[in-house]
Amino acid sequence: MVQTTLHATAPRRGRPRKSAEERDESRRRADLVRAAARLFRKQGFDGTSTRDIATAADMQSGSPFYYFDSKSAILAAVMQSGMADATARQAKALQALDDDASPREQLRALIRQHLQVCLGKGSDFIPVMLYEWHTLSPAQRGAIASQKDAYEAAWMPVLHGLHQAGSLRADPQVARLFVFGALNWTVQWFRPGGPLTLDGLTEQAMQLFVGEASDRKGPRARATSKT
């Protein structure tokens, strides 16, 4: 008598695939958050109603409350979504560097990516964070602060490396605060289409924060060497 052994199909690892309906819900929620970010930046939190957000997202007036409990929850989602996207893009920018990239090269990549976050297409959440942080509840601020801390933590090994090399004379922790203060404030004065591109702005920031590389001579040094 031949015995037949039945093998159970191994369960699929990882998260189950989303249904088409779930994907559509996720897309609609993301559209709502993006629309809210644009309006919060342009009109402010107090000057924007949920009806405004629904209209901008091409939804019915009550639809935002299907996704969020309150307008404040939408504001928190704008910041959380923005920080999550910025963190993912920052990690990708660092991974694109060579394994032996110097701290200076890493800093340039970090600055360029952060300027893209601040000033590139869809760059609304940084201004919203700057101007509407006080509107959040303590719990909301705590959750977003954790994301922000994780994002900025990637800069610390780079700043410490520059400090050890003598390129950064300020304390790395204090330097981090100055760097983010300066970069984030570009949302106030930078104008696309002006004389500076984001690459040019990156180089200006590098000169401000760490100056020329130690193995390069500036105009004054070159002139002195000829005499």
C-alpha cells in the first residue's frame, strides 16, 4: 500500500498584500495629507477648515473625518508623513555614497538632500512644522520629535568625524542645531528660479559650515605660494 504524504503549504512571510480597496484607501489618505500640507502652509492651521482640505483633495466635506478624528490629527499626520518620507530619502542618499566616502562628502549629501526636503517639489511639511508646532498636543509633539531625533541622529557621526579632522571647530551637538536652523530657514528666503540652484546652495552651505577642504588651497593661499 502506497502512502501519500501531504505537505502543507508554508505560510507566506511578511505582511499580507493589500487589496485593491485598501490600496485605494491608502492613496486617498495620502492625497488628503498632501492637500492639507499645502493649505496649512499657505493659509495656516487656523485659517484652514476641514471643508477646505476636502475640497482640495476632491472629496466630500465630511470625508476627512473618515480618515482622521480631528483637524489636529491631520496636522500631526502632515508632519509624521513628511518626516517618514524625509528619513527614507536621507537613508537612500547616504546608501548611494561610496563605502569610503569622507565625512565631508557625507555632509554634502546630507545637506543637499535636506535642502531638497525643504525646497523641492511637495516641500510643504517643513514650513508647517516651523509655524504650527505649537498647535500640536504634547503627545503629538512627542511622537514627531522621536522621528525628528532619529532623522538628525544620522548627522552626528558625520559631524563628529569632521570635528575630529579639524574641519568643524564647533561642538558637534551645537553645530547640529545651527546647521538645521540655517537649512530649515531657507524656506523663508530661497526663491526657485533665482541665481542659486539647490546644488549651488549646497556648496554655499558647505563653505559656511566647514569651509574649504584641507587639501585645497584658496585664492589667498595660491597667491601667497607664488611670491
